Amino acid sequence: MTAGGAVTFAAADGTPVHGDVVRPEGAVRAGAVLVHASKHERDAYGVSLPQLLVDDGFAVLRIDVRGRGESREPVPFPLMAPLQRRAVALDVAAAVDFLAGPDAGIAAGSVAVVSEQDSSGPALAARPGHPVAAHVVISGRLDAGAREGLDGLAVPVLALVSTEDRRAVGDVTELYLASGDERSRLRVVRGMGFGTTMFSAWQFAHPSEPTMEESIAAWLTGVL
Amino acid sequence: MAVAVLDGDPGDPDGLRARIDEALDGLAAAGAGPLAVVAEGEVVDAAVRALAAVGRARALVLLSAVVGEGARTLIGEWPELAVLGVVDSLDRDRVGDTVAAYLASGHAHSDLHVGEGVGSGSAMFGSWSATPDAPALDALVETWLATALAPWVEAEPVSFQTVDGWRISGDLLLPAPGPAPGPPPGPAPGVVLLHSGRSDRDIFSRLSRLLVAAGFAVLNVDWRGRGRSTNLGTYFELTSEQRAAAGHDARAAIDHLASRPEVDGARIGLVGVVHGAEYAVRGSIGDERVRGLVLLTGYRPADEAESEYLTSGVEVLYVSSAAHRPITEAMRELYDRSPGRRTRMIVVPGGAIGYQLFELQPWLEPAIVSWLDEVVR
């Protein structure tokens, strides 16, 4: 994996967004923006998923959303009000446009967004200049902004959720059914918790099966 | 406590947002403490929308409110905002919206007062008289605001060194002095909060506030390699030995909290989540200042010293998820061997860990506060 290094760019409202990008050593075939939940930071996705994606020719951008990690100032996420939190959509849009920028070597419409828990609503509501090609939603929660765009959702969606997370079960099922793409998938597991913490829980409970990261990378490689 | 009152014509949304910002700026500049907003009638809808964009308000009093679906959705997305609705049942144009705004709020302290024949908006204060069973409206609102704002004390940023060179960053919250519902006078018992591996102190945003409102001094830290405690590296870059030594972070946090004159250093509790639970135990072994430990999912003793400590008389609240069978069995074995009269074990369905249980089981954080109150105070 080639280390691309730390990056900073501005969302549409001027809020600085910090992250890091890694690119494959050879040709870049697609891009993936990884967006963590509000209780996590950009290292939530660990090393495995970014590595698998880079091995498959993806450029990978991990961001700290506003109010978290390096993007913590000026208002920490726990102190934000609802519209300030929904503005994470601006961070995601800026991230997609940054990754698919003119020198990136990524074809238009080849950037996917991977999101977890309460970052999924803003991820789905994001309206970047470069359209999002696919969504991976891990224990996703839909907010009003996300629901506005569900009608006519034309991109493929991979939704992952565990049964005890009742709110997310309802929300990701609604998302899956709204997607008109036949490549969309809904995967419901049991007793694995929420979000990226499911990765290690799944591996511990199912050591002989593909990891969740492998499943996500394989699906993204198949659709992009 | 500081209160901004909004009434009259809402005007244009940008103008109202500017008025609210200016009012809150003025109150904040005066050092007035946590901020509340009282809004009445048709301005309520626009006020909710404006506050949802600027933040800063911690409580909202709605008098005879007009509130649309969009504003109600925003209230529902704002679990940290306490809402008090007040309306006259004969005010048919406003009672539905005021009740709906109250119901939209997920805050445990949100409340509703419905009078009869008391008028509308701020005029209700003149009509809503005290009875033998209930105070007048102004006293009701004042008491409600005092309780709603009590958790919102100013956090004091602190940092301290561990024995192995880590600079630990945290927030110290001290209970507000003053009349009821304030804490009793004298140094307060203390609680150290230790988050899990993928998170940082922000997972305890609600629990820390509940604890301080209950009269505890709270030290909420980022342990080594997480959050703002990264002077020697980030957590996932550390060796397993370096990570395991984070018991030193817990011990340093106990020492720092106990050193404060506002804190009773002989009455300390710790709450640890997954790896934070390991560090809480490791940092507490042999420390008689520690009266109780809350171990929230993911904990198994690493060695005999930890098992012996946890079964020697320290009170423990074990919380595990049923799907994590080896962890639950390990905790149950410790629980069964514990002589502590207040040691408890809670097993919840499913496989959620740590902070995820706070969302799935909203009773859990208040239950932790109650248990610590019983064991540590």
C-alpha cells in the first residue's frame, strides 16, 4: 500500500476536514471514502479494509468528520445541534470531490462511500459534484436529509446490520428496498453489535468465514 | 443559568437566527452559565429551526407553541435538549402542537404542563396561580429550568502525567454549588470514566452530565493513544505491552481526581468500557480509595491478581451482552465469587458493546448513576 499521507480540504461551508489518503502503486480504478460514526474517528475502519481496497485498485480516503478527531474544532460533535450534525453531509461531499479531483486519475462516477451508524444519514444526503457510485451502509441510521433522497435512489447499496440494532434494521431495510439496483444487497447478522465494531465481533464468532471487510471489498470491486 | 425570551413576529428566518445568536452571545459574554430559551406562539417553530442551526441552548420552554413537522423532527434529533411545553387545554389552536413538541423530545427531563382557562403564551404566568397542590407557573418553570440546566456545568480541561510518560488529557466536571437540587455541601465523591478502544471520552457525554447532576465530580479522560492523549503515539501503533500498561492512565486519573480539594479522595468510583474496563481494574488494584467499579462489556481478568482483587470485597457492577458468551461467563464467575453486598450483574440481550448499550438501553446510564450513588457516596 502506498501511503498518500495526511490531507485537509474545506467543506462547502468552509469547515476544514482532515483525513488521510492511500493510493495503489499501480493504476487507480476507483475510489472509496470511509466515513466513521460520531463515537469513532477515522481509524475506525482499521487497516484491513483500506488494504483490501487498495489491493483491488481503489484510492481510499478516510476522513474525520466535523466535531471529531482532527476535525474536532470549533464545536465538538457532542455539543452540536441537529442541523450542525446533518452538515456532516458537506464533509462527505467535499471528500468525494477531493478524491475524484482532476489529478486523481479516477473516472467520474467511480467513487463509493462507506459509512457507519449515524454517519450514514449524512453520507446518503451528501450531494457532491462527482456523483456517488455506490454506498456501503453499516448499521446505518437514516435522518430527514437522507430520506429526502431515497425516492429514485439508483445506485447499488450494500447494507449490513445486526438484529439487536432495531432502529438500524428498519432504516437499512428501508434503504435497501428504495434502491432500484439489482446489485444491492442486505445482510443481516445476529449478535454482532453496531458499525465497525462488528468487524472484530464477526471474525471472532466466525473465524472460518470471510471477514466482513473481505465481503465489503469484494462487493465494491464487483460493482465498480 | 441564563434565559433568552423570544416572542412576537418571527420575521424572516435569517433575521431570527441573528437575533438568537445576538441574545445568546450577550448572555454568554456575561458569563451567565448554561443557556435556555423561552419562546411562545408562532415564533416557536422558527426558533427551533434557528437553534438547531446555532446550537448552544440546553433547554427550551415552549408557551402555547405553534410547531410544524420539520421543527418537531429537529427536536426528535436533539436528545440533549430538554423541552418544557406549557399550554391551556382550551387553546385548541396550540394544544396539539405543544403536546407534539413535548412528545418529540427524547430527553428524560422533558415535561408538559397543561392548565385550563389560563390564557395563552406569557399571559399564562399572570393567570396560572398556585394551588395547595402545585406552585404557580413561574415557580414551576424556574424549578424545571434549574434541574434541566444542572448537568451543564463548565468542563475544565485538565492534563496529567503517567509514571511511564504519557500526557493524559481529560475534562473535569464539578457539581454546581447552591440550593436544591444541588449536591450536599462538602467535597464530592469522584468518578473516573474510561472509554473503549475505538472511541474516546465523547462516548460519556450523557453519563458525565448525569453524574455531575447527581453530585459527583467527574474526570472523563482520553487514555493513551486516543483522543487528545497522543504525546507518545496513537493507540493502534502501540505494542500490546504498551497498551496493557494503560492501567497507569487509570491510576494517574484516580490520583489527579483525588488531589482536587473539591473531591473526597477516599470515595472514588470508576466506569470502564471494554479495554477501559481492563485499565480501570488494573489501575485500581490495592487502592482503597476506589469503592466501586462499573465494568461495561468485554472484560475478562488478565491474571490472578485481577481476579483476586475483584473477588476481595470491592463492589462491582458487571454489564455484559448475552451474545458474548465467554465474556459473560467470565463475569458471572467473578460475580458469583464476589463477597460485595452491592455487587451486581446485568446481562442484556444481543451483542452490542460498551457505548452501544447506552443507545439500546436508555435506562442503563441512569442505573449506573444510581448504583454509584449507592456504592461510592
